[in-house]
Amino acid sequence: MANLKDIKNRIQSVESTKKITRAMKMVAAAKVKKSETAVKLARPYTRELVHMFQKLLNSVDEYSSESLKIKYAIDDYPELLQVRETKNVGILAITSNKGLAGAYNANIVRATLKRIKEYQEQGIGVRLFVAGQKGISGLRKKCEQLGCKIEQKYYSAVDEPSPIEARDIAEDMAELFVKHEIDKVEIITTRFKNMMSYFVEDWQILPVVGVTDPKERIHDEIIDPLMEFFPDVHHILQKVVPMYMTNIFYHALLEAQASELASRMTAMSAATTNAEKMVKELSIEYNKTRQFAITQEIIEVVNGANSLG
């Protein structure tokens, strides 16, 4: 039987852990509401932007960059709208910088590795982009074993998602696409469902020939509208394609952040409950041990008295 000092030290240790998990739960709960609101506000905008983008593409017969000034790869819309044979794929995996979020990061890492293996079985190479420290550390060695490497790493984008961060990521991947170093771009992220659940999704970004979210794809119901363009359709597309891509990356970051915070809140809530249960069990054990020790002392005193008598 453990001594009283050891049990007391364990109770104090669990109590300290409980304070930390409760604080982390409260912080995550405060942040997740803000993230949930941001995601719910972003979804209608993304849906309408995708719808408009589809109608615009259905109204254009040809792409040309002759009259355009192209400063960044993301502005080279004729190249970005190309559909070609897939020899290499660029995958962005969005994780978090912090742990203690349940199985959130492990689910993303597992889905990413599975996707890499699927492409390799088809003879397709993979260039990996990772957002979040946990994904970087979780994928580095395993990717090396599979023969792929992490092309770019992003840290700040997952803590405070912004259109600027999203555009930087989109530009990095668009640059490789324009150079024909990759022929397809995907994002592995999570879709926020509610405070208790999320699910992992694989979004195709390039070639931009369809809607990113499979559940919101629009096909036969789109009718090519009669549109007028000013100054011309090519300048319009040069603005819309980067807007479309940046928004999809930004939306993916928002969904991931809300999912991470919800997962952390749930995990810390469970950890706090377990800590409270453990403290009660240890307290019972402490009291039993203390009672046993008192009983032993009484028995020793009685035996000593009897021996003297």
C-alpha cells in the first residue's frame, strides 16, 4: 500500500493539472465561438463566389495573357486554368501549432499520409506544404520515408488566419503550378460541424475547373449567362482567379482553426473531468491509508499495554 506522502503528492499533482486543463478549456471555449462565427459568415460568401466563378468560366471561350501585366504567379490566370496530365501534386496539410487538441492533428497527419501513398501507387509525385508546427513535426520523418519532402512550412497562418497569409500560400503553390512543377493542388483540412465534431476533407484547388467543396459542386444546373465585361474578360479573370484561390485557402484556414479549437475544448473538458474523478479516487485511497495507519498505531499501543500488564 502506498504511503500517505506519495498519495498526497499525487493528489496535488493532479489538482495542478486540473487547473491547467480547466484554464485551457475556458480559453478554447472563448476563442471557438469567435472562430465559429467567422466560419459561418465566410461560408455564404465562398458559396456565392464559387457560383459566380463557375458562371464566369462558362461564359469565356478562350484565355489569353497577351494584354496583361503579370507580376505574380497567381495573376497568370491562363496557366492556372490549364488542365493537364497529372505527374506531380502539391498538397497543403493544415494542422495546428499547439497540441492538447485530442486527435485533431493526428487525423490530419493520417489523412495526408494516406493521400500521399495513394498518389505514389499511381506513379504520381507529391510536393508537400504544411501549415502548423504539429503537422511539420508529425510529417517530416514519415514523408522522408515515403520519398517526398516538405516544400514550404507555415506557422503564423494557423493561429490568426488572414487573407494576406492565405494569398502568400496560394502564391507559393501557384508558382509551382505555373512552372509545371506540379499539375494539381489540394488542401487537406477539416470541416467544422459543431462544438463537438468536425471531419477531415480533401479539397481540390487547381486546376480550377470545378467547385472546391464536393458537397457544393455545381454542374448541369449552371446555365451560361449573357455577360458583358469591362474592360475585357481577360482583365476580369486576372482579378477573379486570384480572388477565388485566396478565398478558398482562407476559408480552409478558418475551418481548420474552428475545428482545432473545438477539438481542444472537448479534449480539455474530458481531461478536467478525468482529473476530478482521479482526485476523488485518490482522496478515498488517502483516507483508507490514513485510517489503516491509525488503526495500526492503536493496535501497537494496545499490544504494548497488554505486554506490560
